[in-house]
Amino acid sequence: MKVERQLHIISTGKQPLEQFVAICARVHPYVDAIHVREKRKTAREISEFLTELIERGIPPKKIIVNDRIDVAVVFGVKGVQLAHHSLSVHQTKRHFPSLSVGCSVHSLEEAMEAEKSGADYCIYGHIFPTASKLGAPPRGIESLRNIVHHVNIPVIAIGGIHSDNAEQVLQAGAHGIAVMSAVFCAKDPVSEAKKLAKIVKKMA
């Protein structure tokens, strides 16, 4: 069966609204999903992000909100990305069936639980060393391969992924890749997004 690979980009939580939106407006044609992951911001502040993104022409069907189900529902975006502290996948799917629900996982057990709970996909990592997880050992390609083998929902890989190593991640069976700094901190975000999109498309 042919698998549709995807490229997700995730906000760093460190960039000003204007900078984040400006980059998204330029790169969104090359990506499948834009995650607004702003852990330290209020619902009102996150809503400002979504308002600006939509006003700049980013389709709501490409936007995923981290944790804040209320904001996702109000704006009618694609979905939510849930963490261990969020509402459960089951509760979310039951009350908001139109939302695509992703789950952040860090082990095979968590991935299997996400699938059992009804998650549409999971994001697993970190695969490679990354500045956002200093001191925590990467989980590596083999652990990714193992998870892909044991669950039937799409597995999106995250953590230290860029255009030089994305292909090996997809070769391990990942259904897609999620990046933060590789695009948002790149000297040329559009060029990097294009490179990643080309790799993802090639591996489809």
C-alpha cells in the first residue's frame, strides 16, 4: 500500500508572532501541517497566532494546535496535538470528532496506547540529538523502526531532523517528519522547506 508521507513544521516557542507568521506565509505551500506549539502562551495569545496565520493565507486545514483543544475548535483548524498532560485522545475524539488528533509519544508503549485510544497519528522522538532536548539521549533510528513495525497509525518522526538526515528517517518507515529549527531557524527557510518537501515527496 502506498503511504502518503508528510512534512510537519512546529513553532519553536521562541519567535515573535510576526516572525513566525512571516515564515509560515512563505513556506506553507511546501508543508502539510503547521503546528502552533506555544506552551507558555495563553489561549488568547495562541488565538492571535491563528488569526494572523489565517489572515496571511494559511489554510486552516493545515494548522494544528498543541494542547489547546478549545482554540482549535473555535478556529475550525485541522486538529490538535496532545501531550501526556492534555485531555485524553478518547475524550477529544468523542466530543470533537471532526478534529484530527495527534499524540506525542516517547516509547513503544505510549505509541500503542495512542493507537488504542483512537489517535489519528503519533509524533515520536527525539530521533537525533537536538538542542531542545539537551542532556537526553536520542532514541535513534532503530527504535523508530520498531515503533513503525508495531503500530498501524502513521508515525511522524521528530528531533534533530534536517535535509541531510531526513531520508534515512523515512527509509526507517516513518510516515513523515516534523521539524522546528531546521525551517524556523534556517538562514533561508523557504529553501530548507523546499529541500525537505522534495525528500518527503521522493520517498512517498
